[in-house]
Amino acid sequence: MKQVLLCAALSVLLASAAAARPILSDSQKSYASVCLEDAEPADRLASICEVAIADAGAGAADIRVVLAGAYDRMDKRVQARALLDDVLTEDPAHTGALNVLGWMHWEADDFDQASAIFQRSLDAGATAQGFAGLASSGRQGGILDERSFLQLIDTAIAMSPAYVWAMREKAWFYIDTDRPAEAEPVLRNALDQDADIPWTLYTLGVALFDQDKLGPALAALNQSVATGDAPTYAYLYRARKNDWLENYRRALGDAERVTQDWPDAGEGSLWKARALTALGLRPAAVTWLRQFLEDGHNGFANY
């Protein structure tokens, strides 16, 4: 009954989408084609796909899968799962739906289930996402050896040479296994595909720092931040390294950004306090940490 009610609610939502159509540019031929390209920001993509489904009817499985992915990125995971369940009920071997479902489990750190779903996807048909998902889930879950991981991730990259996420995942494998020099060319190749992806620039900064290439490492982190879309990890990592390099004012600025993005985490508060102390503002550092700890215990901050 719950599934029926949810599907009914989705039907109402999709039907109402036709009355509030997002405007397409002159170069965008149809709502269905733009939806299937899957290149728009998640909220706009969802609106476009909703219209495409209203126009094409509920049988448009590939459009529903793209919409589910957009809903997932918007944290509308209940709606995303309902769409995927519908598609997989109709076609249990739909690789697109299996891949999106696999990534949902991957995002939830349920790597065993993600691995099982990506294996189902590959059993139904080879896709770059299927290979990359199985590789990453196996690595994150500690159930793949090095050779198997590299075979799977390299297959994903061979099938989709512009698959930057897969290249970055391979680079993190090398970084995490203390081989940053092997990660660097992988990341350079990824940047050849797209020079402005902040996550790739951040990862390159980590790989360069791990090789003691301090100047280029900071340059990569600065480029990541300059995009305006850098992950909070980039600010945290740059705060640590600037503290180490005695660039305390810069460390303070980055640490403050981390405390804004992650107000409940101890890392930003710790590096902010360290920077304040190094700048001769120890009372301010103590006051900041006491205020942070008023909201609850944090072993890192207490230490």
C-alpha cells in the first residue's frame, strides 16, 4: 500500500510538471533529449525530466532512471528509489537503473550491497559505470585485492576515456597506498579532459604534497578553491598545510571556512584554534574551543 501511495504521489508530481515547463535554449531540441543527456544541474534536470515523462508517458524507462539520479543528488532518495523500483520491476536487467541504485548504496557506505548490485549490472551488460562502481565498492569495502581493483577501474577508463571520476578513484587508490607519484600522471590525464574540476585539482594537491612538491601542491589547491566549487576537504587540507608552512593567516581563513561548512565537526575548530594560537591570540583560541564544546563532547577539540 505504501508503494502504491508513493507511486500515486509521483504521478501527481509528474503530471503537474507539464504546467510549469522549464525553458529550453534554442540548441536544446526536446525535453526528452536534454533529460537523457544528463548534463544539467540536478534541480533543473529533474524539472526537465518530469516534463519529458509527462510528455512521453510512464513507460520511458531511461528517462525515469535519469530522473531518479537527479532526485538522488537532490537528497530526494525516497522518490529516487520508487522510480528505480518501478523500472527494475519491469526490467530486472536494466543496467542504468542498477547503476543508479548501486551508487545510492555506495553513497550510504553500504559497500557490500553496492558491490552486489554493480555485479548484477555487469551480468546484464558491460558499462563503464558498472565496472567503476564494482571497483570502488570493492576497494572501499576491503573486498578486492589490488590486481582486481586495477583491472576493473582500468576497464572502466578504457570504455570511457573521459571518465574523470574513475581516473580520480584510481589516483586515490595510489595515494592511499603511499604511491602518490603513480597518482600524479593519472590526475594529469584527468585534467586534460577537464581542467577545472575542483575535486580533481584538490586530489592533485594531495598527491603533490605527498611527494613534497610544496609549491605545485599549493597551486593546485588554490586552483581548486578558485573555481568557487571546491569541496570543504580542499579548505581543510589547505589549512593543515598552510599551518605546517607557517602561513597562519591563510590557515585561519581556510579553517574558518571549514567551521562554516561543517559546524559540528572538530577539525575546522582545531585548526582555527591552532592558527589563532600561532598568531599570538591564544585567549581567543581557548574561547573559540570552549564555545564549540558547549554544544557537546568532541574528543579532538577537547584534546
